[in-house]
Amino acid sequence: MPMSDDKETLTMAYRRWTVLVAALGLAAAAAGCDSAPSGEAPGPAPAAATSPATSVPAGTPDLERAEVMAQGIDVPWGLGFLPNGDALIAERDTGRVLRLTPGAGDAREVFEVPGVAARGEGGLLGLAVSPDFARDNLVYVYFTSAQDNRIGRFRLDGGSLEVIFDGIASAGFHNGGRIAFGPDGFLYAGTGDAGDTSSSQDAASPNGKILRLTPDGQPAPGNPTPGSPVYSLGHRNVQGLAWDEAGRLFATEFGQNELDEVNLIEAGNNYGWPEIEGEGDTAGGRYTNPLITWPTSDASPSGIAITGGMAYVAALRGERLWTLRLEGATVADPVARFQGEYGRLRTVQVAPDGALWVTTSNTDGRGDVRDGDDRILRFASR
């Protein structure tokens, strides 16, 4: 499935949960892909932390106190945590997986994914640590090869890459790429339409979908269609997956020229692309509207993380972190943080100690590169 979509456009629409102001138009050259940098002068980078602040797992991330955990990372994309709190970071263009021990020096390479074809928004994208890591030592990756997008896994203590799912069409954009293990122990993958919008409505195609797989890459039991990996369809470019405490799945999605989305994902639901962008006519309940939308100029949402009843959404073109208070299966009005402060934000994850980690994405060819980019930021929970 295609990877990352960074979009364009200025438009604001009025929706049930959010007021989005009026349009000022101009679609991106590669429809739905992130625009060029704004040209604003980048600010100074905070100093790297040598002794990370104490974090309380049951607390709330303190967004007023940023710590730089790593600098000089080459287009960080996937981010995951080992049981001991060490972070694994996937570099999109180099195909390297780095291991970072907080406060213990620079990140070091622990694996290079073979066969990564980094072009456009493709490359080494999502990363997920096995929920049984203490037993199996497995790390999962989503990457673009010369033929397609695929999912593989490797043992961190040594061994070669095993491809467990392939055949996801790739392109220079709309590759999706986020993978995450759900509370049910199955592997979920967000894919993109790879520029072929019809694939999103094609139940036989893995593109434009959220897939639900066993750890071995087979269609998970209980999927809407037995024997199919498809969990939901009608997506354009999903790059964020996260669950709340009740086990509800939320996903971020890049729109084309007008509206980006956060969706509440339910098994078998159709989220409308390419028939609908943002909220629209559900065709008598055939399509599911998003919980909330933004104009593409304010978001281009990639990663999402949820902790303490709050969702955190990393925005690429919008160059900010959106915070959304979850209210059951709905959301309150979003609040923007760090607008322009760190540049493009790609991934956000909650560490085992409750700290919120955020990656910048200024070296991906679309950002204003700042001193120390790209960086891994940490916000301790208090």
C-alpha cells in the first residue's frame, strides 16, 4: 500500500464536530500531496537531553517541556518501543532501523531492511514491535520495494527479513504505511490508493484500505469477509492508527484538495473515497463520515497517538500537533500546538513510561531544514 501523502489546499468546511472556515483554494501539483515549505524562518533547535525527565505512565504529557532525544535522523518515519523503553526508529530513505536508549548517546543502527526503494513518499515507512517481543524478538516493518509495498519482519537479535504480506501497489505518493498491533493482538496496516482512486472501492484490492492480519501476515479471523485481509475500505491514504482505552480504533487520513480526516474505524465500514472527501452524502448509509476534518493546509495528518482520553495528531503541511479530547466515540474541537515551532511533524507515539514522542520530518524534501533536523522529541508525562 502506498505510503505518505502530504497534501495541499486551503478550504474550510462546516462539519458536525468542527467549524472549518472558508476556502482559498489551489490544489497541490500532485493532488493531495503536501505542498512546498512556507518559507518561514526556522527557530533555534532545543539542546539534546542527556538525562530524560521522569515520566509518569498515568499522567498527561507536558507539552511545555520538549526534550530532544536524537538529532540528525534521516527522514524518521516509523517509531516503536521495546519493553525496556528503548526506541526503534525507521529512516525512510536509508532503510535503516535505529535503536535509541534515552539519555545514553546517539541512536545506533541495528538493522537495514533489504530491498527498500525510496522514491517520492515511498521507502521504509511504518514500524511495529511484536506484542510478544519478550518471547519472539520480532520487529515488523512496512516498506516500498521495487515492485510494491510490503510488510516484513525480522528478529532484533539477528536474522534476515521475512516478507509476510506483499502485493500492495506502490507509487511516488499515497503509499499509506502505518502499521500497529491492536489490543486484539492482530496487526493493522493503513494503505493508500497509490494514485489509483478506484482501488479504494475495490474489495479485492489491498490498496485504499485498513488491513487486519495475523502476526504471520494471513487474514485475521473475524474480518468482515472471511479469508480477506480487508478490515475497512474507501480510504485515500491512511498514515495514523491508534486505539483508545475502550478499544476503539481511530485513523488519520489525507484528503485531496480540501479536507483531511480523523475517522472512527469500524469493521466493514466504507469511508467513501473517492466518492466523498470529508463529510458528505452517505448514500443511504453506504458511506461513513469522518469524526472531524481540517483544511489540508492546516493538517496533512500522519501519525496519531492516544493517551489519557486525548488524541495527538502530527501534521506535516500544517506544521503543528493537533490535540483532540475524545468524548466516547466523538471528539471535541481540536486545539493546535507548536504551530511552526518544529516544522513538519510526522509520527507521534506513547512510550511505555507514558511520555509522548514526536518526530519531525523536515528532511523529507518538503520542509525548511533546521539545525539538528530531523529530531526526535520527547514530552514527559506528569
